[in-house]
Amino acid sequence: MSLAVAVLRRLAGMAVTLLVTSFLVFSSLYLAPGDPVSFLVRGRSPSPAELAAIRRQFGFDQPFPVRYWHWLDAVLHGDFGRSYLFHESVGAVISSRLPASLLLVGVSTVLIAVVGIGAGALGALRRGTRTDKTVLLLMTVGAAVPSFAAAIVLRSVFGVRLGWFPTIGNGTGFVDQLHHVAMPAVALSVTFMALVTRVSRTAMLDELGREHVEVALSRGTGRWSVLRRHVFRNALGPIVTVSGLLVSGMLVSTAIVETAFGMSGIGSLLVQCVDELDFQVVQALVLLVVAVFVVVNTLVDLLYPLIDPRVAAGGGAR
């Protein structure tokens, strides 16, 4: 199969996945408890005629297929509707919160890549030593610590007692924002770092034990050259695959961390809108998270043959 055909098949699969997801997300409005009309009239006791007028105004009186089609058509044109809670377009609400979450996910991704892959490589190269045992211990502890527990500890130690980092807010200006996002990024990434460390260590140990690596070392080829050409390169496939899955799922995990540190991102926005029954914003955020997840994983699938030529040749990764 040519690369062009493979790309087209991936893109077609991504489009079908997003279409199915859009249907499920829109259907969830009918499965979720609560009525959006009750939110719109909260604090008042409208007459049946007024309730009927509200339902007609927001399209709640139309059949499900008609409403879905109108919603999907608007979404495809970039219109996600109007927030009942903030009284402005959903796009404007999300756009005002998205930069904070992207910065949080970006810093967390750097931490996961640098610390996770670095610690995994160090453990594999020092297998059986005290360094390797320390990496294994930290990896086990990190994988067992949930984000909310890490957030509580970090706030208490580095925010309240030591006063090194702010404990709430987004900050102003790039440097101040990085200062504010440091602890949330560590809290968000600690579990993911442990998982990437485990995968990196296992993948590198697998490659270090291969016959061609041992032959190259026995022939006097430089250790760094062997590591770079045969070990790191071949181990990169599973590491990138797992890292892509974890990073694309981090947008969901931001809800806990942003709420714990009082950040105004899309994670805390999702929690607020679910609590206030602002379904328009919830639908848009869920669709956004799923779209990011699908796109990132499609990109990882397309990059995999470039990282490991054996996959492109049809020989499989192993």
C-alpha cells in the first residue's frame, strides 16, 4: 500500500470517527439528567406559553434528527451556539480559556518527554545498578499518585510553606504564566511521566538485548554510535505511540488540576458548565477533546513508518 493511500485511509477513518462522536455527543444531551430549559428560567416561574416560546426559540421543540442536523451544520461552519451561562458565543468562551490549558498541556508534555524518556533510558543503560533501582522506585511511586493528590502536596509544600510558587490563578505575561503553571504541570504530568519512563526503559532493554546490537558492540563499534543508530531509533516507535496517547488524553485531566489551582482553563470550564447544565459549552468541549485525541493519534500512526522503516516495509516493528 502506498503512503498516499495509507494517508487517505487514515483521514477517512478520522472523519468517520469524528462524525460518530458528534452524534454521540449531541445525543448525550437527551441522556444527561436535567433540562436546559430549567436552567434558562431558573429563579422564575414562567407560564406554559412562555416555556413553549423558550423551547421554540432554542429549537427544543424540533425532532431529534432535525436538531442534530442543524447543530452539525452549524458546527461544520464553526458555530457551536450560544452559552446559556456566559451569554456569549461558545467559541468566544472557549477561546478565552484555551490558551491557559494549552500552556499547561505544553509544559506538561515537555516534562513528560524530557523526564520520562530520560529516566527510562538511564534505567535501561544502568540496569541492575542503584540508579536503575531508584528509577524503578520513583516510577512506581509516580504511577500510584493521582493528579489531585500531587496537586494538594505541591500546593502545601512549595506554595504555602516555602512560598516558591503561586497557588492560584493563571498569571499575567509569559514569564509569570510559566511561574503559575509550573506546579500544575508537575501535578498533571507525574503519573504520565512514570508511564513513559516504564515504556522507555522496557523498549530500550528490548533493543539492547537484540543480537545485532551485541554484534555491533563486540566488533568495537562505538557505544554511543550503537545506541543512537540501533537502540534509540528502534525504541522510539513504542515510546512515541504511548506518549501520543497520553498527551492527547491530558486535556481531560486538566479539569482536576485547573480546579485545584484555581486556573481559568477549559478543564475548569468543563466542570463549571456541567454543574450549571450549560450543554452547548459541554458539547463543544467534549467534541474538541475527542477531536484532539483522534487527530494526535492519527498523526502518530502516520509518523510511525517514518520513525521505524521496518513498519513501512511491512515487516512489523518486532
